[in-house]
Amino acid sequence: MKYSCLTVFACLLLLARPVFASPGYGTMIPEKNRIFMGLAHYLVQGKSLGSNLGSVHSHQNYLTLSYGITDWFSLDLKASLHGTFSHTSGAGDRLEYKIPVWGGGYGFRLQACESGAWRVVTGFQHFSIHPKAIEVNGEKSKGILEDWQGSALISYGLKRVTPYAGVRYTVMDYIHRRNDQRKMIKFDEDRRAGIITGLDIPLNDNVWINLESDWQDGGSAAAGVYYRF
């Protein structure tokens, strides 16, 4: 079982490249009727838009909750505590959406394989950020950032840390309204599939830290602390 899991996952890794996306939840899934809750921060240094339309930078803070429907299947929810982003156009003009209104996300994860210290988890996640509209040069601008993603992660549990790596396919959109005219801007389609890496670091039996990163377009990183109820 261990070698079949590794073989399938290695094939997925060979097909992928680094990718920009929202942070995952790692490979720790709550047992049936158990809950994981946490606080997470996600930093995006810069993500290039398609057609040379500039880049997006983002700071996102989440309250997360995962509920174990079974021992191998979980429902994942997140509420945005303070999610903002900015858009720098190809000409250098910058729109900063600094005041959050609401945001959040949902998804699920499935433990596809487990053998000894090895574990493979697949999942789907969606999130969106809806900051307050701003006014620039007499024009009203509103931005929405949305992400839809599917992922597959493999981890190996060590005594003091659980490293993991994975492949992820993401579709991210920047929706811009200027004076009620709506425009959807797509991110680079050639970078939708890619690789992520992370660590789960237990502090005790119920508390752990998660660190996760990718390395595309200036890089992004996530950090969070979680509690098992």
C-alpha cells in the first residue's frame, strides 16, 4: 500500500509546477464528530495577472473550522477576520482595498490512503474576499478576489514534525467593478497546476502549528495555530 501511494503521487508531482493559491489545511483530518479550530494568516507577495495586466498582493486572516464527518472525510470552513488586497496595473497604478467587508470559504478533504507514517489526502477548497469599495479620481472601484482549487497532499509523520508536499490545481479570478461596469480578470492559465510544501509542528497532543509555502511570482506563505476539540 505504501509504495502504490507513493507511485501515484510521484506521477502527479512530475506533471506540476509551482502555483499561487489559498493555503491548504495540511493532512491532519479530525476524527468522526471531532472539531479542529484555528487562526491562520496568508501573505501573497505578488501574483501576475494574465495579458500583462499587473499583479495582485494580499493579506488574509482566517478563523478556520474542520469537522470530521467520518474518520477519513472532513468539512472545512473559514471566516475572514481581515482580508485585504491590492492591484498594481501594468502601468504602475495601484488600487488598495484596505477595508474588509466580509469573506470566507468552504471545502472538504478526503483521506485517500494511509500506511504507517505515510498519509495521502485529497480535497477541494473555495474562498473569496470582498473588501469595501474605494473611490479613485472620482470613480468608484470595487474588487473581489476568488479562488477555486483541488489538491492532493502526501505527508510523513516524524516524532516532532510532519512534513508534506502536494500538487494543487487552482482557478483564481480578480473581479473588478468600476462605476458598475464589471470585468473579470483571469490569472495566468499556464500556472494553474503546481507544487506546495508544508509542515505540521505539534506543541502538545491538541495544539499544533502549520506552515505552508509556494514559490511562484514572488512567493506566498501561510502560518496558523490550531486546536483539537
